Amino acid sequence: MEFSVKSIAFGIVIVTVVTWACKILNWAWLKPKKPEKQLRRQGFRGNSYRFLFGDVKEHDILSRQAKSKPISLDDDIAPRVVPLYDQQEKLYGKNTYWWIGPIPMINIMDPDQIKEVFTNINDFQKPKTNPLGKILTTRLAIRE
């Protein structure tokens, strides 16, 4: 049984595409579901993860709605400035999480827990920066 160059190349392409598809599926769906379960076990509440976009679309809609209404000096400014946080607090309480794409962001508003985070700053992970964004911003800053 002989293999032609075309069949070997086709096999390599198929293996590469399947590998990339598995990595993308892991990054965009499986990886975000794990911290969501952990956050729920720890008592945080929030929207379930939505594929790729998270709460970005909802944040955009709420921001547009908030900016379309006039505001007076006596009104509460929070629903106007940060409508998603305000809505999350009303729905889920003071300790919530929300999604920027596949990355969960935690919102802690309890003073005792905020104090604990600041006193144990090395025990809490900070979000990792995107290396591509870092490269692009440093390159843009150097060229200008």
C-alpha cells in the first residue's frame, strides 16, 4: 500500500485542523466553565458563561440604554456609569462575577472581604495580560 504525497499532506492538514479545533474549543468553552464552577462553589453568583463574548454584548446594550436616558443631578450615577455592575448587584448581591469574553472578572463589594484581598495580595491571582496586546502596544509606543 503506497502513500502519495497528496494523501500524506492531506493527513497532516487534517491532524493540524483537528488539533487547532480542540485547542480553540478548550480555550473558548471548556476552560471558562471550570472557574465558573469554582466561583459558584465559593459563593459568588453571576451570569453563566456565554460562548466567546461573555457579558460584553449585554454590557454594550445596558450602556446604550443608560446613555439614551437623561440624568439629573439628584439621580444615582451608578446605573448610568456602570450599568452592568449595578444590574449584577441587584440580581445577585454584592459578590458577583461577570465575563469579558472567556475571562471571569470578580466584583467584591463586602468591605471585610476587600480587606482580606488587600492584606493577602500574593494569594490572589491577577489576570494574565495578553502577550499579543503587550507586543502591539509596545510597538505602537516605540514607533510614535
